[in-house]
Amino acid sequence: MARQLKITVDYNVCVGNAMCETFAENTFGLNEDRQSYVKDAAGDPEETIIEAAENCPVTAITVEDAETGEILFP
Amino acid sequence: MVSTINDNPFSLEAMYQPYEFFARLREWEPVHYNEEYEVWMVTDWEHLVWVTRHPEVFSSSVFARDVRPPNPPIDEDDMEIYNYIKKWQVSRFIQHDQRRYNTEISGPDHVDMRRVMHGYFTPKSMEMWRPLVQSAIDELLDVVQEKGRMDVMADLATPLPLLVIARMLGIPDSDRPIMRRLAKDLRHLNRTGPDRMGPLSESVQNLQDYLGPLVDERIDNPRDDLISVVAEGARRGIFDRDMVVNNVMLLLSAGHETTINLICNGTLAFTQHPDQWATLKSDPEGKTVRATEEALRYDSPVKSIQRIAMEDIDLNGQQIRKNDRVRWFISGANRDPKVFDRADDFDVERYPNMHVAFGSGIHHCLGATLARLEGQEIFRNLANRFESLELEVPTETLEYDQLIGLRALESLPVKVTNA
């Protein structure tokens, strides 16, 4: 079974470019301010979620192993 | 309400005292209708962000959707050229809507087009260019150090971004001066003169003629360069050949015109704020990232961008009508005291710094990562090399190009003292 991820969005940085949602649409959505939010941390495969985080133009997304706290991105 | 204050974005005041000009508008009426140019002016942060985050209401597809004659007006004889310019504009990916927000789109949309290039510009992939930027700056600053002075515009701000974007695209080094001249004439788009369409279309035509063969070559035989990345969009049926040419042209011009302003305006700010220069110098490596963000906020390279309303909407109590033109002013929003403490202070340690120098939302600047990288390396290297930067002329003699869209100095003579 895939490991659980902890995904956080930095609202001091997120500009609502929505690329995360384009890359991992089952994981990320847009809130009422049109900034990114995590709707389901297990919505997509891990590599898809990492790819989405990498494609954030302002590196607003952090992905960790929920159990160990290991930072997977950035 | 009759305008009792100057609201002319082409006025000398707007060019030379922009922050007084925009502050007055922002305080008086942050969403304001300019009767002369028939355009809504958005000058505060909150409404700018709302406009940019609601592309279904305020479309970027300005040239395709705008059926009214251009304003500022152009010579009547130039209407045919204007239609050519429109066609050129419409083929640029930034002028496209996203299907998610504008459901009538068939075929490729903004996000399909952006994704052709987006991966190239992620923060991670941009890092591979840092060594080239560093070595190019070293070469340029060696000369400056020897001379003890520079025109920041001619000796640093112009050559660096042009070299970097030309190398990325795969354009031969020897062609850079002609690229610069042709790209600079694209600025006529941002001017008021009724005769502006002639020189604008001439430079578009010349750039198309120059870039066309480079693109054709890469469509057939891709190389390891950015033109090939865009050309891949043609192989995948997202762009046609002319769209590849026009989007390469966009990357070329956007890739250096704006960064030139970041380097000049930021360096000017440091000459005017010796305390902030000292702060940067205390730890150039550690402080250059936030300092660059503050340079982007304090005297933003891009002043304004236009949208077109897709529906009637109330914004801050103003009735905006479908098809109205709406222009948002970065230079107003980035000094908004509701968002930034001591908004008119240049504070290189400012954090958080939610400036909108690159816009916001789905059209947030594709090249932001590149501009940041170049700005960070410039300010870090200046601080490492030089004890002081001193403006050689009185501030009030500095000249700006009279554009509505860009905050562009003509030149910036600075004396340097070696560390």
C-alpha cells in the first residue's frame, strides 16, 4: 500500500496559478480565493503529486511522508 | 462622477511620479473609469487579485474579443495594419482562455499551450541556468570594475537577459544586437502615438522573417533548445507553425524587456537607499532572494496589463459592462498600504511579500522563475563586488520610456566603488 503523504500549501506564496490542479486534479483544488488547497492527499499516485508540486511556479507546495516527516519535495 | 484628479495613465505625472499618481487613484477610486481612454483602471491589490483570479469574468483574450477601434486611436489608414497586429496578438498563448473557465473553446486552450513550455520554466529546471547567468555577470562586471562606472542599462541590464534568453532559444550569439533592436520596437504597442502601428508591424514582420527559418528547422529536426520545446507543440497539434514563431517571439521579447527593467529599477532603488544596500551587503547570499522580491514590488518592471470583461459585473460598487476594457496596475497594487506595511519603504528583508509584479492566477508570468534567477544573481554579485553604488546624475534627470505597460528607464549611469 502506498505511503501516506502530508501536503501543505503556503498561502504567503501561492498565486493561484492552478498548475497543481492541472497535474493532479484529484489531489488539489482551488478554494474561494482561487488559491490551491489539498482536497485529498491520496487523490493521485505519489509521483503525480510530486510532479504537480514541481510544476508550481512559486514552490508553494511541500510534500512529506506523513509517518516519518521526510520531506519529499522541495 | 467627474474626474477631479489626473487619471491619465499616459501623462508625464504617471510616467515620472507613478507612485503618487497611483496612490491618489487607489485612495480615491480603486476601480475607476477613465473616460478619455474608455478603460477601467484597477489600482488596488484586492481588486487586482480578484480580477486576475477570475479569468471567466475578465478574459486575457483581449485582441480576439475586443471589437471596438483601438484607443488611444491610430491613424485611419493604419486599420489594415491593426488587423495584422490583432492576428499576431491572438496567436500568442497569453491571449487565450482556459476551457475550464470559458466553455465555448474548441481545440487547444491556454493551459494546453502553456504546458508546452511550462516544464521548461519550473523553479527546479531553471536552476540549470544559474551557472551561465553567473559567468555572464562575471564577465560584464569585470569590465565595470575596471572602468569604475557603468550605464546599468547598456552595460549590464540589456546584455545579460538578452544573452540568457538567446542561449535558451538557441539563437546564434552574433544575432543578438539585431534581436534587441527588433524586439525593442515591439514597445510601440504600449505607446500613444497615432502612428505607432507602422513601426510595430514592421518589427513583428522582421522578427517573424528572422525566426521563421529557425523554427522550421526545429520542427523537422528538434534540438536541445527552447525553440524546439515550442516547436514540439506543433508536432503535437497544439500550435500551428505561425503560432510557434509568434510564441517564440513572445518568449524572446518577454524574456528580456521586463528583466532589463528589474535590473535597472532595482539598482536605482539601491542607489537611493544606502541602508538597504548595507543590509544586502551584510549577507548577499542569504539576502538576495528577498531583496529581489522587494525590488520587484517596489519599482515593478511591468506597470499594467489589460483584460476584457466577459459579463456585466459589479466591482467595488462600479458597474462594469460586458466587453468593457479593464486595465490593472501593478504599480498601484504593489504599494497598497492595506497589504504592505510601510508600503512606500524599500525594505529588502520584507516578508511575506505578496507582490503582484508577475500578475496572479492562471496567467501568472511563465518566465517569473527566470526573471527571479537573473535578479537574484545580479543583486548578489553587485553586493559582493562593490562597496558602493552611486547615481552619477540627479534623479530628476533620469528619463523613462513613455509606455503604459512598462516601467522602463532609458539609461542609468552609476559610479561604483570597488570593495
